[in-house]
Amino acid sequence: MGALAFGRTSTEPVQEKPLVHWDAIENTVYLDAIQKLDADKPLTSAEQQVAMIFGAGTSAGGARPKFTAEKDGAIWLAKLNRHSDRFNEVRVEAAMLDLAQTCGIEVPVHDVTIVHGQDILLVKRFDRAVTEAGLLRHRMVSAGTVFQADAAFAQYSYTGSYPRLARELARWTVTGEEDRQQLFRRITFNALTSITDDHERNHALVAEGDHFRLAPAFDLAPQPSGTEKRYLSLVIGDYGALAIRENLLSKATLFGLTRESAHDIIDEIQQKVRDGWRKALESREVTNSDVGRIAACFDPPSFEAGPPDNVLL
């Protein structure tokens, strides 16, 4: 990710795995190799050869099977479904990116395609650009880097928060006010769509030129819950990570908003989620059974609950 590369010497970084050219996908066993690796199944000799050439997965990280490919003069992150998914994550994530965009949230260019009968989510990488001189790598840092987070400690406790990220945007970017209000929209959207895997590695800053800015939203996947309350992965406000309206309002001023203007943004996004979540899923051809599995993720009643007596921080 970003512009960093590491090697065994001080003069030359390790070479990246060769990019997969999209035209080659239909003529190789690459997708079969990725899916077998995900399911922990043995590979054929041909699949082993392809996996060694292109690498299994991608430097982009994350648990979902994926790879980076060059297509139509751009660099794309291609994400696949896992064998253990409870629903079609590829099509659902595409729908969430569509819905987020209608809510005034910046998202990468994206689409769903089908290769060898497999659904693939294509997300244009915002940290890469193809130029006449070759592949350009934009600088990028995750919110975890901004927080100087300790990965081991993060397994047991929060190392950052949305209010802290809002404050850091003023220091890291020259578009701090715009970025802070964009971040508030994302928190609201996550709370209203049960996107609770919004940890510090799922937020980033990118520098396409001299200055950093808040990167487009990514990894927008709703997480069905068996509990009434919803908690995001980062602290939101006075009531910890609890995904309720009052918690979002409690720190509105840190996002450059008055309580009234924050209310307006929440109302706007809530209405668009109510009106649009099912249409977004249907437009991406998510099956009725999958829609039923995640229906409770959207505009949960707990969002309008009052503040708790005991705060989980």
C-alpha cells in the first residue's frame, strides 16, 4: 500500500509481484488457485505455478481473497467471495459503496464483474496511478499510523477514536474542515448500516500530490448482529463506540459542526438509507435470501435509543 517498499539492502527495495493483466484472468487458473487457497484445498501443479508467479492474495491486506490487476489503463483491487461467507459479500459491498455515494460520501470507482462464474468486486486503487513513466505510487497512511497505534495492544483495547482522527486531520491535511465533515458522514453511515468493522486500518489518508487528504471510504461491509445494540470499532463520543444518534452529536463540534447541523446531516443520511438500502442491493442483483439475512443491519431501532447509564469504553 502507498509508496513504501522494503528490501534486503539499503539501495533497492524488493520488487513487487507482477501485476495481473485483466485479459490474462480469463485464460489462467489464477482465480481457481485463489479460491482453493482460501478454502485450504490442494493446488494442481498449474495452479501452484500461477500462485508463485503472481502471489496469493495481495499487498493490500485484509482477510478477503483479492488481487491487484491492471485494466483499462488503471490499477484495480479485485475482491472475491470467501467460501465461508454468509452472503454474497462482493455484491453487498458494491451496493454499500453505491449507497454511501448517494449519502454524500466519497468512494472509489467500483463495479462488479463475473469471470469463470465468480463474482468479482473491482475497486479502483486510489494509491496507484498509471502514467507514461510507469506506475506511480501515492503516499498513504492508515489511521492506525496516524494514531501511532500498537497492533498488539489494539487487539484488546481501542488505540484511537473518531474525535482523535478529526483532530489529527487538522494537522495532517490542508482540507481539514472538509475532511472532518466527510468523516462525520461516514460515522453516521456506518452506524445506520451496521458497518462495524471500521477499525483504524479501514480509514486512510492519501497524498496524490504535496498534501494528504482523507482517502475515499472503502471496505464497507455490513455486519449482521445478534444483539440489539450496535458498536463501531472506534470510539465515537461520550458514550464510547455505541452507535446511537446522541453519541454522534456529543462530539459534533470536533467535526466542525454545530449540534443542529449535525442533526441535519444525520437526518439526511438516515432518510437516504431508509429509502435506498433495498434498492441498492437489488440494483446489484443481491438475492432475496441474502437481502433477508442483512435486512436488520439498516437503520436499526437502537440508533435512536437514549444514552446508557453505564458507558462501554
